[in-house]
Amino acid sequence: MDDAHRVLLNRRAAEPHKGKWGTLGGFVEIGETAEAALRREIKEELHTRLGKLRYVVSVPGTYPYQGVATPYLEIAFAGRGPDLRKVRIDRKEISALRYFTLKDIPFGRLAFRSQNITLQALRDGALRNL
């Protein structure tokens, strides 16, 4: 989130769900914590670093991989979002990057059900004090 309590979403440049919106992140590598994985992914995809992060919620989901719905656990963190004028987007992963107000989150165009659940809970006030 930024100082105006907007949520940063990215438009996916690759499959699965190319063209849909989602939260930033990726998969955890062996021996890596969830927070370290998020920091690594942000550095790789936006060429910037994150400050302080807080765990928010975890939501189970499925990821379509090689024709198989693979179970995963989405672990959501909150932190101060980057200044978009200072990031350099990895265009192989992200086609657009934008902050959305809670009421303007594109729920009909989100890539993954787990992200839909997390962002709806945030919008509806279930995840207070972020």
C-alpha cells in the first residue's frame, strides 16, 4: 500500500492468466523465507527494494502448471509501496503496474482466486490496521 492506502497491482505479461491483474510476488525457493522471497521477487521484477513488511494473511490456492492445478499457499504481506517513478519493470513478467484504491480494485479481472479473497477481505475491512 502507499500513503493514500492504495494497493499496488501488476498486470501479468506471461501465462498463466496473461493480461489479468494480481499482487506482486512469486514462489519461495528452497531454504528461503516467505519474506525473503517477496523481497527477491520485487528486486527482480521492479529493480527496487522494500522497506518494513508485515504479515497480513495466508490463503490457499491453486496454480495451473503444465496442465495441473498445483496447490499453493499465498502469503500476503503489507508494506509501503514503491514510488512508481523510481522502478524499472521487468516487462517479461509485468505489462503494467498501478495503484488502485480499495473501491477500484478490478475484482473481475484478477488472476487468482486467492488474491481475490485477500483483496476482498482488505476492502471489506476484515484486515484492519494495515
